[in-house]
Amino acid sequence: MSASRPTTRAGAVAASRTDYASSGQLKAEVRGLNFHYGQRHALKNVDLPIPERTVTALIGPSGCGKSTLLRCFNRMHDLYPGNRYEGEIILQPSGVNILSPSVDPMEMRLRTGMVFQKPNPFPKSVFENVAYGLRLRYVKKRSLLDEKVEAALRSAALWDEVKDRLHQSAFKLSGGQQQRLCVARALATDPEILLLDEPTSALDPIATSRIEDMVFTLKEQVTILMVTHNMEQAARVADFTAFMYLGELVERGTTSQFFQNPQNELTEKYLTGSFG
Amino acid sequence: MAEVTDLIRARKRQDQIFNIIGLVCTFVGILALAVLLFDLAMDGLPRINWQFLTSAPSRFAHKAGILSALVGSLCVMIVTMATAVPLGVAAAVYLEEYAPKNWFTTIIEINIANLAGVPSIIYGLMALGLLVYGLGLKRSILVGGLTLALLVLPIVIVATREALRAIPGVIREAAYAAGATKWQVVRYHLLPYSLGGIATGTIIAMSRAIGETAPLITIGALTYISFLPPSPFQAKPPFVNAQWLDSQFTVLPIQMFNWISRPTSDFHHNAAATGLVLIVFTLAMNAVAIYVRYRVRQKLKW
């Protein structure tokens, strides 16, 4: 599997989007990752570089392991018994291996933000939802809370819609607004990596396009890793796209090269809809 | 096509037959309660007045009242609730959120399920043997409350576990993904969101406990009590005391049992009146439980 090797024939568009030839700009790097759910070997020898301040999309058919890979980054698998990691995910610039048993899963969750498939706001006010991560860090100063919450809501393109009802229940927002609220909740603590697990799968096309616009802007602030079931979405918002199949990472490249000129036969078949 | 309409007609008939059977079965229960209430009300209602509620028992039926039993029930309920709720909620949180899935946890779970099926008189014997003879406690409100707390513990545990399970996994994951510890998830999410379920379970447990007679008889609550427990308040600092816990007591169902076992019908009217008071208590508590559940369901739609 040579898919993870940075290719030199990146298209002009992709090259202008991100200069990723310089490896010093990697935010994280997955190396030889294997993951087991009990007996099930769910990720097989995955390698994947994640350049800083870019969007990397993971695509592939259901059950291919893309969500499993995403959830390794904040050690969500540690919540359930019987899961096992092998290999490493190196976080830059510190060079820490996220998967090392000596790294507290809590630390990785504090340093990353995650947004789930379905909007899952807490049954609290809009403000308290966004402030949640700050409260976990014992931020008490009102002015700082206000400032951070507003900044996060602005980044999630939600501020104008909710600024007059910050103290109403988050459940009163629409589905799309709830999902952007979840993004704001993840952003309020300035995460190093934002993990999006099919963030638009429960949303209508308009709400979806708002999230996509938001993701496109957000990559200036934060490195984004996004799982999507939607190839067009990857093509629209991602700088890099990786295709996974049966737990293996088949191919990874700049989005334009990946879609226009896939190197692997499997990738091409998937992109043309022959299976998946 | 005639066959199809015949088929539909036959199936609709089946539907109707079951509908009627179901209705009859439902009415058996409702009717029984109605007859019971009516009978109690006929006998007891004339007896319920201020004098009845504020007098101690007496050997004259018309002078007797349920004050000491009422206060006794109240005091025992306070002890029961203060013990069963923290123990039950903590046990439920442990079992749902902390306990590893292994044989030891399974044994605990089976034991809790069995605890709910133990006859209540056994709890009374246990209280007598362990608390009174073993630990040397008096036959007091404290012992009565602790006994009933053990009796209703499984109810609180099961209700709390159900409430915790009703909280979607994605909410837990959202909190953990933000970096919360297990305790923070329990404290700021799971407990607040399951409060409605816990409250309902607690009230149902209390309405079970308030009607219990057997386990209290073994610890000597079947007795003539014409005094009230000492007041928990005092003039000297710290202004409160716990002497009432050590007081002898009786409770409403025992007072009722006491009166019903006498030969004269005057006392039977007293017993019926006591029964009415007890039922009103229970129904009121159930009503509160239903209201709490309704309010919480309105607020938390997952």
C-alpha cells in the first residue's frame, strides 16, 4: 500500500490550496495502525499523513473502518472494553503518540474536538452547550466565557441566528443549527484537530451546504479530519481524500488528483459507482 | 375478490373480540379498586375529622385518633428515603456506568433482582436479628426506616438504572469527547437527566414502603403508642437533635391492623378511616410521580 506516500504530481489547484510537500507542516501522522474490536480486525495497517490546517476526507462504503479510524484520534474506543490499538498516531509538533498507553485518553479528548453523525446537543441552553468544554477546564471568568462562546459560535456560522436566544434550550434549534452548535461546542476550546464523523448525514441539503461552507472557512484555524459517506462532499470541501475499504486505506491523495486520476483500480471502481 | 373481503371481515372480528376481552380484563382491576374505595369510604369517611387526625389512640373508639401513627409513618418515611435514595442511586450509577461486565457484576445484578422478590416479613426478621440483636439498636424509628429502606432498595436501583439507560449513548460520547471524566459525565449529565426517573422510582418506592406492615411488626411497632417522638428542634445550640430516631413508633397500616382485630364495630370504622388516609397518601404520591414524569418528558425529548 503506497497510497500514503505524498505524491509529486499534485494538480495545480491542489498545490495552490496547500503546500503539503513540506513535511514539517504535518499535524498528525498515522503509522501502521491496526485496530481490533475484540476479535474483529477493523483497521489493517493504516498509514495516513494529516497536513496542518487542511481538510482530509475519509470516504468508503459502510463498515470500511473510516469512523473507527476517526475515533482513534481522540481515543473514543477506550470507552468500551475489549478494544485494542497497535501502531501509532504521531501528533505534531510534540511528536507524542496518541495511542500510547501512557497518554491519557482524556488528554487527547481535551486537545481534539469531535462532531457526531446526528446532532447531539446537551439538553441545556445554547450558551451552556458551547461553554461546556470551558467549564470542564474550570474557566469561571464570565467575560472570558462570553468571549469564547461568541467566537466559537461565529466560527460555526451560527452567531447571528442564536445571539438573541443564547439562554434558550438548544433543543429549540433546527437540526442544522443543532449540528453547527455541536461544531461550536467542539471549537470553543481551540482544539488542535477537529474530527467530523459524517456531520451532515442527518441534515437536509441546505443545512449541509452551510456546514460545508463552514468547514471550508474553518480550516484556516484548525486541522480537520472528516468522515463522509458522500463523495461529492469530499470533492467539494476536502484538500486531501483517502479511500478506505475493508479496514484498509486503499488510496490517499490531493482531492483533485484523487478524483480525476485515481491510482488504484478499487478507488476508480468505487468512484464510478461499480460497488459500495 | 370475495375471498379477500371475507378474510378482512374475519380478521376484523378477531380484532373486536380481543378488544372486548381486553376491556373486560381492564375493568376487573378498576372495579376492584372502586369497590374497595367505596367500601372504605362508606365505613370510614364519617369518622374522618380534625379530632381523628390529631388524637392519640384511645380505648374509646370515638376518642381515638391516628396522630401517633401518622407522625410515625412520616418519620419512618424520612429515614427510609434518606437511606434508600443515596444507596440505590449510587448502586445504580455504579452498575450502569462503572461496573466492568464480568461474573462478579452479574452476581450482584442477580442478587438485586432476587432482593426484590424476598417476602417482606423476612426483612423484618433480618432487622430483628441484625439491627436489634446484632447491632444492639432499639426497636425504634431508625430501625424501622432502615428496614423499609432495604425493602425498597431494589425498586430505587431498578428505576434509576432504567432512567440512566434511557439517556442516549451519543450524549455520553459528546461529553466524553469534550474531555470529561466519568464522574463529570455522571454529575453534570447523567444524574440531572435521569432525575425525573429517579424521582418517580423514589416516590413509587415510598408508596410501597408506607403501606408495609409485616417487617415492622417483628421490630415491635405493633404496640400502643400514645406519645409523639421528641421534637427534633431544641432551644439550645445546635438547635436540632436526632433523639426522635431512637423513639418507639407505630405506623398507619399497623394502627389499622390493631383496630381491625378488635371485636367492636366502632373500631372497625376507625380502621376504615385509617385505610382511607393511607390510600389518599399513596394516591397522592403516585400522582406526584406521574406529574414529575410528565414534566421531565416534556423537557427532555431525545
